[in-house]
Amino acid sequence: MPQTAEHLTITRHGHVAELALDRPEAMNAVSTDLARQLAAACEELARDQDVRVTVLTSTHPKAFCVGADLKERNRFTDAELVRQRPTARAAYTGVLELPMPTIAAVHGYALGGGYELALACDLIVADPTAVVGLPEVSVGVIPGGGGTQLLPRRVGAARAAELVFSARRVAGAEALALGLVDRLAEEGQDRAEALELATAMAAHSPVGLRNAKRALRLGQGLDLRAGLEVEDAAWRATAFSGDRAEGVAAFNEKRAPKWPGE
């Protein structure tokens, strides 16, 4: 049974959680209420040991998310914008810090904060209708949901600078070629392909998945020696787990593992 909030829906597909943005009247623009609900949903998912992979999707047929709700922002005083900032940051950080692998399923517009939500995921599956970009400088702000840090980690400093400074929008095929997305599904199949990929991932050890993600994330930006220490700590946290014992036993007994998840 799906869990619903005003602007979000969580649906379980076995060990995969689908977190769907559902503010269709505004193409999922991130309002204060949506940001608050997204942060709360991520807190809930992070605590749920039964969730092995999370997929971030959209119920809108023409947009993943068009970014910050500029109509709401236009009504803010400077003081109100300052007060709202922690709420907005908590939404993006909530997605970024989910402990399990995450996949964004993108079609239509994923701009500004919308693309930053996708960037906060580990992988992005898009379809040919996808249009991604960080156009914030064209409206007098800068990316504030992690874009200036996540995009260069994905595509390199110079390419990220070109995209941020030009504010240009990039369509599906070019987005794949530039590394802005990771897979290009057939039109209308981004959600289905992301869920299929998530289901395949979720067949593996939940302890292994979470510790592999931890090693990948914490090792970014470190020199090789420090990164190998991060990997070693994650390996130790996995190697003496029930999942490791079950995985080795299942391999030797030629059967599917029954992961204890601990």
C-alpha cells in the first residue's frame, strides 16, 4: 500500500522503495512544503533496513522537477528566504545521504534544483525527452542544492563550469554523451528501466550495498592512500557480517542467498 503525503508518494516494490515527486500543478517545483516532506521521507527511508535501493521518480508526464518554486520565492522577504534555506537544504541533503543505492528516473524537465535532486542520486536513468541543466545564474542566483559540487564530480571541473556559467539546457542524447545522465531508456521507459535496475541491485547483500556506497562516497576527493583506508574500513564492516557468511555459504551450496541484512 503506497504511503502518501501531499506532494510525495512512497511505494514499495519488494526491497525497492519508489519515492515519487507528486506536485503536478507546479511540475514538482520544490516549495517549502515539498522540501519538508522530501526531507522527512528520506529520514524514514534511511531508517528502514528493509529498503535496499531507492528510486526517485515523478508522476508528472512532462517533468521530473523544474527546480525551486520561484513563485513562492518571489513572495519571500530576505529574512524569510534566510529562514527557509535550512528546509531547502535538508531536502537535497536527505536524498544525497540516503545510505542505500539511489537511482533517479528522469523524463521531461529536470532543471536547477530538479536536476540537483537527480545529481544527489548515485545513478540517473533518463529518456529522450529529458532536458537537464543548472540555469540558476540566468535568474540571478547560483545552484544551491549541491550542483556546484556534484556536477564537477560527475563531469569534471571545466565541463561543469561551462554548463553552470552558460545556464544552458541539455537534451537527452547530448546529456548521455556528456555524462550528465548514465542511461538513456526508450521514451516513456525511464521509470520502468530504473525500477528494473534497482530490482537487480536489490537482489544483492544489503550490508554490502550500503557499505559499498559508503566507500564510494567517502573516498571521493581523497588521495589514493586515504581512499584505500576508507575502503578497508567498509570492507571490515562487511566481511564480518551475517551477509558475508550467508553469501559464501550460498555460493558453495549453489543456491540463492537469504540475506540476514546484518
